[in-house]
Amino acid sequence: CGACGTGTYQTGTGMALSSNCQNCAAGTYLSTQGAVSSAACSACGTGTYQSNAGSSSCVACGTGKYNSDTGVTNSACSACGAGKYQTGSGIASDSDCSSCLVGTYSSGTGQPSSGSCAQCSTGTYQSLSGQGSCVACGAGKFQSGTGGTDESGCTACGTGTYQSGTGMASSGDCSQCGSGTYQSGTGFASTAACLACPAGTFQASSGSSSCGACGTGTYQTGTGMTLSSTCQNCAAGTYLSTQGAVSSAACSACGTGTYQSNAGSSSCVACGTGKYNSDTGVTNSACSACGAGKYQSGTGMQLASNCLDCGAGSFQSGTGTSVCSLCGVGLYLPSTGMQSSASCLPCVAGKYQTGSGIGPESQCTQCIVGTYSTGTAQSLSSTCSSCSSGSFQSSSGQSTCSSCSVGSYSGTSGASVCTLCGTGTYQ
């Protein structure tokens, strides 16, 4: 008798036709001949299916697919999920699907090769394998490269910037804090992170990490200022040597001995030589002048008592001066605080003085014995004349010479004594 073919069986006897052989059901197969019961038909294994009855084999699930059940009757093999692929056929389980690597993804299902795994685009990353999408870099960050594998690869927006969106691709996507604000930190997600410049500062540029301080001599009471011109000047008569002041209370009044005629100054000007100022907060250069007969060589003087009397041998007819004038040669002046050259007194007859600025009369030099001088205010020793022969002068500092008395004589000039006539002579 002829055997029933593969994929069929026959339970009866005496059969006359091959059509009496019965087909194995769909979802089963039989690779041998002459089977006597349906028990000989085997269910299609995992990874395969058979939609036709009477089959000698099962069909393998195609690439990118798998089947974890047995006896499947149709081609509805399950697709490998997103983030996975499979290059082989007849796969029995999803775990047999290969995963896309970290830094890549695949959004489709049933993919047949690793070529379906695409790199994460700029602004995203993926730290896990087998994923169907990439994770966007969070707000306040960006990623300029592709294939990012970790959130740490997302770069924080720099100082002076912020970013409220996600998945940004470059630093250019970070928004700048506006003028009048600053941000010293990184990676901020909102404009609320931009802080108004505090009082005493300003910022004209956007995207700044700090604010500029108002300069010396100025202050600023408001916040969020954008220009240095919003810094207000300290008033004339005051000064401020530090920066970033927040109120006019920081401006100090110029002290005694100083003044300031300009607003917005970092210091005050000292009263010049020969002057003083006993008030504070003076706005002009009208420091008081030391009076006639006085002087002051220092600056920044505070009191009239700082003006000094001209010393002996000097005078000053003007006001506000730093020095006194000296009495000339041949003159002296023992008093102090004198206001006129007329106060200088002449050295008397019989005396002279070669220097200037002489105080006491005793510093007038006397003509030596044997000489005299009839003039006053003499400046040279040569003004002292020698006594002529027949006269003498035994004292210094004299204005005349005396004649030799009878019985004596002086044979030469400049004699300090007369000589008595000798025996046998007379005069």
C-alpha cells in the first residue's frame, strides 16, 4: 500500500485513495510519511508558525521579529520593540532581540539590523541601551554633539544667561540676562535667575556675570540700573573715596582746612599755603588768607592760629603768603609780626651789617677800634674809616675819632691810642 505523505496521517484501514489521508492542522507539521494518527503532527515551535494545514515544516519568523508561543497558525510574529533589532530569523523571545547601544535609539519596531539605531541628536542623550528615544537635555543646559551617553554631557548655560527650554543644541540657544541685571551662576532655567543690579551698581550690557560699581564721588539708590550716568554725584563741598555707595549719606563733608567746588569728587582740595579754613563742607576755594605780618608754609590749615608771625628780621605787608620778606643788609628788626619794610631799623653810625634778616640790634657789627663810621644802615666793613694821624679811637662801634691831647701824638692813621711826647720833645 502507498504511505500517506508528509503533513498527513490516516487512522483507518482499507483506504483506497490518497485523499483519505487527513491533513495535520494549521500550526502543526509532520516531516515523515505513513503517520497513523494526528498525534504524529507536531506543534510549530517558538520562533516559527504555519498557516497551512498538511505541512511538512514550519516557517521561521523573519528578521526583526520573534514568536514565544508554539502552534501559531499565522504569520503574526511579534516585532522586536523600539530600541531593538534582530538580524536572524526564527527568534523565540524578545530577549533575543539586540539592543541599540547607549547614545543611540530606534523609534521603529521590527528592525532587521543595527543600522536602524540612530545617534542621539544634538541637545539629547541616552544613558540606557535598547531605547526608543533620547532624553532632552534639561532646561538651563545644551548639548552641541551627537550620540550623548549621559546627562553630564549636557553643558550648563554660562554666567549671565539662562534657558527655559529643553533639548537645546548650542550655547547660542541660551538667553542672555538683560541690561541692568546679572547672573554669576551657571545652568539656570528661568529669567527669574537674572538678578537686578543692586543699589550702587549698574550694567549696560546684557549677558553679564556682575554689575559695575558706581565710581568714587558717586552713589546710586535704585536697583536694576543700566547706565553709569544713573550714578548720582556727591554734592559740591563733599567727597567719596570708595565705589558702589548706595546713598548720599556715604558722601562726607570736606573737613576744616579743605574745600571742594566740584560735584562728584573723590577727595577735597587742601587750602593752599598762606591760607586756612575753619568750616566744613566748603564749596569754593575762598579759604581765608593769613593777615599781614603773618605767613603759613603748610597746606590744609584749619585755624587762624595756624598762621605764624613773621620772625625777627622779617616782615610781610601782603596777606595769604607762605613766606615773609627779610629786612635788607644794614638793617635789623627785633620785633615779630611786622607788616611793613618801614619797621626795619638801620644799624646806627659806627656799625654795619653784611647779612639780611637780622633780628636784634646787637647783631649789627661794630667798627673796630681805630676806625669810625658816620653813616647809618651800612652794609660793608669798608664803610668804617681809619682815624687820621693825630687822632685815635680806643672803642669799637664809634661814629667819630678823638684828637690826641697836648703832649701826645699819633703818627699813623687807625690809631687806637696816642703816644706821649718823649723827653726833650713837646706837642
